[in-house]
Amino acid sequence: MNTDIMVKISGVFNLTDARFFAAAGADYIGFCMDETHPHFCDLPRIKEIVSWLEGPEYILETYVEPDEDKMDFYLQETGIRSIHIGAAVASIPENHRNLTVFREVLLHDWMNSDLTIGQHIVLKSQKPVSDILKEDVDTISRLNQSYSCFLDFPWQNSSEVEKTLLAVTPAGLVFHGSAEEKTGLKNFDWMEEVFDMLARG
């Protein structure tokens, strides 16, 4: 298995996720700054989580047209130098173009997307992974040849991840934070299998 594949965790909003993924070897941990998003992470919590961790780079994520002043304030307060912008975001402010940018692109609509925004493309699909592997491998492979592509698919288990990596070789994979079962308690079994597969941790 290609151990150069990077791992990005989006939408982290609790310390349990953050600690696990940092220890497991994630390259990037993202915090959503959209207040209406279910995975919104407010500024005090972001600063708290960052203060606990070492290892990953951090990313501010937005899926709506960003409030430039709010983005500047978050960047200044956290020291974060990377942003993730959703597919609905048309562009980024000029003064943010010195940042590392992850640009979300909907796999089914990639031909209508501006692929020149950002250093990394996050190919997102909500189709079952089995359908993606039947229908979209050629498209993913072509995009991989020209861009640094991260794959954000609705993974259900480590087997789906393994089958995907046997079919294509992306720059990275995206997984998502989620709620704890109880405070400080969460089952990471299949994610541990993924990190073992990638020889991380």
C-alpha cells in the first residue's frame, strides 16, 4: 500500500476525535467555521484543541462564501495557514491566496468547476463507494494526473478504502469527525484499520 497518501480529517469538533486522529498520524485536521453547519467548531474550542495536539497541520473550513473579516480573525487567533473551501464557494479573497487552499469539487460536476483555485482538489461524492468504483475510476485517474486530489467519499469501512486504493492512487483521503458516543468515548475500530493499512501512527 502507498504510504505516501495523505490523510485529512474534516469537521473535527471534539477533543476525542482530535486526539485519536493526531496520534494515528493524520496529516491535516480541519475545523468548520460555518455557524449553521452541524460540525461547527467555535474559535475557543479550536484554540483549545490545537493547544492539546502536536503533529498535524490545521485547516479552517467553510462551505459558504466566507466572511473575510471573520476568516482573518480566525487565522490571526489560531495561526492556521490553510483553508478548505466548499464547492459552493466561487472564489477566495485576494489576501487569502497566500494560504494553502483545499478546493472541494463535486465529482459528478467537475467539468463545471474551477480547478485552478488552490493547491489541492477535494473530489467529493455522495454515491456509494461501490458505484464510484464502477463508474468514475477513469475520471479520478485523469484528474490525479494533473492535480493533487484528495478523495472524500462516504466510506463505510476499511474494505471500501482498500478497494479504492487498489483502483486509484490519490494524493490523499478525507474522513470526517463525528459526535462522541459519550463524553470521551468513541469507537474507532475501522479507522484504526485504515491507518494500519497506510502504515501510520
